[in-house]
Amino acid sequence: MVKCPRCGIEVTELHAVDSDLVSKLQSMGESSLPAQICAGCLSDLRKTAGRATGGALLAQERAKEQHRLQLWKNRVQLIKRARTMMSEKNYSEAAVSYEKYLKILEIVFGCKKGQFLTPEMFKDNARTSELTVVASVYWDLLRIYDTSDKYAERQQIAARQLAQFVRFTPIFPDIIKKAEAFVRQSRNPAIIKSFLKGAAEQRPRCFIATSAFESPWALEVQLLRHFRDSSLKPHAAGRLFIRCYEKTSPAIARFLDRNDALKPLIRAVLRFAVKRIS
């Protein structure tokens, strides 16, 4: 029998305390740990270290969340500064502020290295309005990067990102018109044309509902899409209706985007339609 140097109980054998456990306990303030202790003491120390590690990880996560929250709040000032710089034609400083804004969003949404923002990251209803801000940022960057050929790669990225985001915003028709005019004076017209092509291909198909509810993720929009896919697409007559709708509805959606006063009425009509088909 041997006596445990930590608890003083006599046991049949002692167990070595591994170096990782010693390091964790020392970081918690434990000192003068014996090299060998009984199985009961070893188990207690491992539990203590485990609880402390879990608490430390929880504290780290809380600190990260607080940091992300503070960054989210700070983004507003960056946008204000960037737009002030744009009005003063200080485009280089505007680009810096815009890029910092986008970097903040990447941190907030946990983007990995080389990963870009996507509209799906903003599905939270509290953040869907940010889609319009993001689209306007990419539009300004698209034009800023056009001032020098050395920014061609960045401009291509901005064009691709803008095509993704602008389709979910009420400024879609306005940006398209501006881009169609800008392509004639652009240093890199091919990039602007690639944006126009990408935006046209990715424009959502529930044009009127998306315009009326100002969000592609509104419940009513989702229900209408489900009805289209589950009840109309399987039938020839339904597919014909969809094709006719897709040809005529973009013009109606653009008209709605220019006349916000009509949207409450259209929303009421669409909600009634959703109730009838649900």
C-alpha cells in the first residue's frame, strides 16, 4: 500500500499526472502538483480541468459574439464615411471604407478565407434590408475599380457579387439602367456587360411578389413559389401560365419598384391569393 501525496489516502498504486493536465491546472493557479497521485485524485483533477476548459471556451465564444455585435454596429459609420467620400469624389478613401464594411460583414457571418458574402447569409428578417446596402456598395466599388486597370480583378469580383445581390433588392431596375449607361464610358466594358448578363440570368422569377414584399424570403413569396413548383409545373397548362408570367411580370415589377404607393394594395391581393391556394 502507498499513500497518495495529494489526499493522504492509502491505495494500492499511484498514477502519473500527464503533462497536458499539469499545464491546464497550472494555468488555473494549481501549483506543487505531485508527479503521481491516486486514481480518485486524478479523476477529480481531470473533471476540474474539463469544467475550466469548457468555461473558458464559453467565455471565448461570448467575447467573439460581443466583438461581432460591436463590428455590426460600427458598419453604419463606415457606410456614412464612404458615401461622404463619394460625394467629395475622394474615391480611394471611399473604396477603403467600403472594403472595411464588407470585411466586417464577412467576419460577422463567419466567412472563411477566400469565401465571399452571399444573399442567403442575410435570410434573418432583421438583416434582409442590408441586402440593398450591400448591393449599393458593390455598385460603387464596381465604378471605383473602373478608374484603373490594376483593379480589374477586384472589379470582376464586384461585378459578380453585385449580380448576386442586386436581384434581391428594390434598386434592381435603377442599377441596371445606370449600368447600361455606364458601359458606354467604362474602361472595362466587358466587365460591366458580364454584370448585366449575370444579373439578368439570376433575377428571381417571382418578380411581382418579390417587388411587392421587398424580400425574396417573405413567407408569401415562399408560399407562391411552392405553389408554382408543386401545383403548376407538373401540368402543361401550368407551365404555359408560368412562361407567360415570366414574360410579362418583369415590367410590372419594375413599375411597382418605381411606385411604392401601390405595393400595399398588391400585397393585400397576393395575401388573399395565398390564403386561397394554401
